[in-house]
Amino acid sequence: MTTPVPYIDPNRPKPKRKPLKAWRHMQKLIADKEDTAQVFHIIEALNGGSNRKDFKRFLASENGMMLLKRRSFLPDLLDDHAPLKALPKGTVGRTYVDFMQREGLTANGLVEESLTQRAHHEQFDDDLLWFVNRLRDTHDMYHVLTGYGRDALGEDALLGYTHSQHGGLGISFIAFMGNRQIAKEAPREARVKEVLAEGRRNGKRATRIVEQDIEALLDQPIEDVRERLNIAEPVLYKQALRVFESYNQDPQLVAA
């Protein structure tokens, strides 16, 4: 049996880097950190052909072709909270649903936000689109498995982790600039630059999360999964959170 050839729409334009456009959108993001639309614009302006390169690496992985053939839509699975809530404490699925409910998030909410910002990409209904969507749909699972929170520093460190696993100049640029902004307000003892560096190291050393069969992970103990994927504890990040607490500084309010 021959292996199916992944399909990328030949009408997709060749991606080009646009640094000036990225800089303009970065200034808007700095002015309003809640304007997450700018994140999509920056990534699009700087990532160039990194998604295609990353997709090729995914396909060469142990599970890549199997996952592509299955083409699961993770948001519907992950937003079905009842069966996840019924899993034992300490499993991936139970930890995930507790995280999402605590943060007031849904997987489909991120889908809706991304579709608003990059609707022009949806005209290319090919295998590359499925992969890019999978990267989006596993974002909160990255939070859960890595231990990085949704505070400004946690998101920044997770961007470093993600860049190490997937590349993309846009993600790296956002992580760097975000870290600079955080450092302006954070106590020096928080060592925010080192926290980002730790995130990059952890991502580089770990097995890639996007290549995992997420459905099969849900009922497994999260600590076992972390050990198997070589996901290290974010030691410096947790230390930074304790520093914020000692200064009575809410990490959620530190500008990213």
C-alpha cells in the first residue's frame, strides 16, 4: 500500500516576511496587550515558510501520518467536559478540564478568535491548514502539560517553549518583546529573562507535543506523560511567581 501524499493547495501564495508590518502590529500589541489580533498579524508577517517546514517534520514523526489520516477536530473533543471531568484526578484530561473551567476558556473559543483574524487562510482547505489548526488547538494543552500559566510571564515562557518545538520568527519575536515589557515592571529577583530562556530550553529538550495522540493521552497520569515526553518542571517560572507574591504583585497584571 502506498503512503498518501499530503495535499497543499498550489494556489497558496509563497509566504514572505514583512518585518515593517510586524513592527507596526507589535507597537499596537504593546499599547493594548488585550488586542490579541495583533499576535496573528505578527506571526503571519514574520513566519515565512516555517509552517511548511514544521508540517514536513510532523509528517516524518512516528504518529504524523496516522494523525493526518484521522484528521480529528480536537476542539469538539476537548470541549466535551463531562467525560473529562469523570476522569481521575491527576490524569491529563481531568487536569485539562479543571484548567479550562478555572480560566473560563473553551477550545472552540480560540477557534472563533483565530478564524476572525485569519479568515483569508480558510480558502485553502488542505492538509497544511489542518496542521496549522492543530497547532492552535493544542495551545491550552501545552499550558497544562508544561505547567506554564496564563499570566503574562507564563504565556511568554510558553512562547519560548513553542518556538523551540516549532520554529517561526514571529513567535520568537513576540516572546522577546513581551519579555522586555515584563522586565520593565517585574522585580529583578523574578529573573524574567532567565524564565524565557528556561522555556526555550525545556521546549528544545522535550518531545514535540503536537505529534502526540492527544485523545490517547487524556486518561493517562499527567506526571507519567510529562516524564515520557521529557517535559521538565518550569523551576525558574515557579520561583518568579513566588517573587511576585512576595512583592504583592499580581502576575496577571504585569504587562506583556
